[in-house]
Amino acid sequence: MDHFLYRDGALYAEDVPVAEIAAAVGTPFYVYSTATLVRHFRLFDEALEGMDHLVCYAMKAASNQAILKTLAAEGAGMDVVSGGEYRRARAAGVPGDRIVFSGVGKTAEEIRTALEGGIRQFNVESEPEMEVLSAVASQMGKTAPITIRVNPDVDAKTHAKIATGKSENKFGIPISRAREVYAMAAALPGIEVIGIDVHIGSQLTELEPFELAYQKVAELTETLRADGHDIRRLDLGGGLGIPYARSNEAPPLPVDYGALIKRTVGHLGCEIEIEPGRLIVGNAGILVSEVIYVKSGEGRDFLILDGAMNDLIRPAMYEAYHDIIPVIEPAPAAEQAPFDIVGPVCETGDTFARQRMMPPLSAGDLVAFRSAGAYGAVMASEYNSRPLVPEVLVNGDQFAVIRPRPTFDEMINRDTIPEWL
């Protein structure tokens, strides 16, 4: 469910007409719904009711500080994967004891930053990282709480580029070596083992892979406890998918995911962390773009938009599907025709959809890409010297620009010309 609905023939973001935002900020732009963000976070929080838990928003999905503050006010923790994300979360007012630091390539500088500012835990991904973490924490006279990420070799049945829990993926340590690595951790100074971490991928549309992974985590918990480790926290990752096409079968609900967690690891008495990102913010955001031209080609017609692959790269990178709808609701009897929907970047890959059935559209009409809140603005670039897309947050009948579009001068003047030129 989201809060982008047609009302009186026009698309609204909560109680704000999308066309009104477009007139104020220009296109293309992202707009997020506060009501949708809050609702989706609460679904996860309620799904774990009765368990000691923390829902840590995976902020790589969308990291604008306004989004972070909205979720933090609901009690969310944050899952960060870089020093920059850590600093962004702290700037948004998130306390260090609600920030989990994940990622396979943490540097000594990033570790030091998090230890200085406060951290809930580091999710350690390798022995070399653990040794660096131990050395940095010892130098600082601190003790770093850690979980160790285990790779359970479970097929998440998702896109190859976002699968993280198979043996060939770069993430975590093989679960078969867990006892050895935990013994090593227990002998190192400056760190304290508090739990286990697992994350098998993103955009999962079935519960079975989660169940297989969590069963392995439950068995490992018992084994490590028998070895003398105080396993009191389980970080179970995120990855629950969203429906990108309205015709698709809906992925599992958070309440069913929560029931699975209780069934597989609830008997262990551990504090539970989960790290949803896409499901919280994905359907809470849309990308709005304007039709520049309607072009007739050889055997096909094109809708050429002012939005491009640099603004929303998911279709080019993942062959991802997004529903694309007119901002002005078409008449019920409007005849539809197939179009290739493309952007202005000089690459064939700058294609959002091929032979997509669309109602009649003309230059100047607005369209909206649904379910664009996750991995949209955060993955945008200035390719072709196109300014970054502005972001807008709606709350009821109010809207605010939460990241402005830079001017061409601001973008170009970041370059520095050497003195010999």
C-alpha cells in the first residue's frame, strides 16, 4: 500500500497534487510520502511485538536526512555500510547506540569514526577486518561490540546482482568455519562478541530462503553457546521484497516474516535485529518526469522523457520493472498503444521500458515511476552533466524540498583547473 492515488482525475501524493510539486520544483524529481514510510516501518515493528527487537532501517535504500529523521522518530535504528552513511545518520540525530555498521570493506578510519561517535555493533565480515577492528579499538582504549556475519550458502532466489548469501558471494564467512572464527574473535583484545549476523539478499519474494538461513543460524547459536560464547543478539538482515508491477503476486507480508522469525529463532531468547530498507521506502517514493517528445520509429514508437538512467538506474542495471503511469488519470476507455519509454542520455541502455502499453501522451505531459523510493535517488549520478534530481517529502497537505537540484554553475564549479591550464 502507498499514498500515491488518483483523486478527481489527478495523481496525488497524500493530499498534494503531484502536478503542483512539478510546477514548483521542475522535473524530474523524487517525491516521498511520510505516511507510507511510517506505515511500513510500523508493520515491521509490530510484526516482532513480544520479542526484544530493534528494526534498523537499511539506509542505503534512501539516505536523505529527512527520511532518516522521520523513521528515527518512530524508534528506528539505522544499518549503515560506510563512514559517510554513519555520519549522515548521526547528522540526522540518530544516537550511536541505534546504529549498526555493516559492509565488507570497513576501513580503519571508518571504524575509528564509529567508535568515537558511538556504535551499537559492527557486523564483521572477515578475519582481516576483525584484526583491524581489534587493533583500532585497543589503540583507543575501547571495546567494540561485534557480531560475525556468516554466509549460510542459501539461494535467495533473487537477481544475481543482489544475492548475498551463496557461497560464491563476497559477503561474510562460510558458516562451516564459524566456530574457528568465533574462537579467534574471543582471543582478540578490544572486541566483544555479542551475536551472529546473516543477510542473504534483497528483493526476496518467498519466505523459504529466510527459513533455511534462520534455521542454520539457530543451530549455530546453540553450537557457539556450547563453545562458551555469549550469543545474545541475532542480526537477521533484511531483503523482503516489494511488488514492482501491480499485476505481480504480492511478496510475503511483514507479519508473516515476523511469524517466521518467532518460529525459527524465538526460542533462543536473543535480542532480534532486522534491517529492512526496500520495503520501508520503495513504495513510499515515486519519480516524476515530463514527456519531451513522442517519436515514431521503424516499427515502434518512443516516449522520450526528461528523466534518464542517471536519475533512475535500476532498469539499466538490473533490468528492473517499474509501473509508469500518467499524472493525469486517463479516461477509462482510453485506447492504449505500445511504446518504448526512454531517456535523453546517449546510450541505448537509457531505456526504462520496451513496448509498454500506455494511454495517449503528448509533449509536456507528466508521468510517474511507481515504487521508485528505494535505490533511486541514492544511486543517481551526474552522468552527461545532468544535475542530480531533487527530492521532495510530503506530509499530509504539505511538501518540502529535502534536497534541491544543483544549478549548472554549482555542478561545473566543483571542478578545479590546474594552474598550468
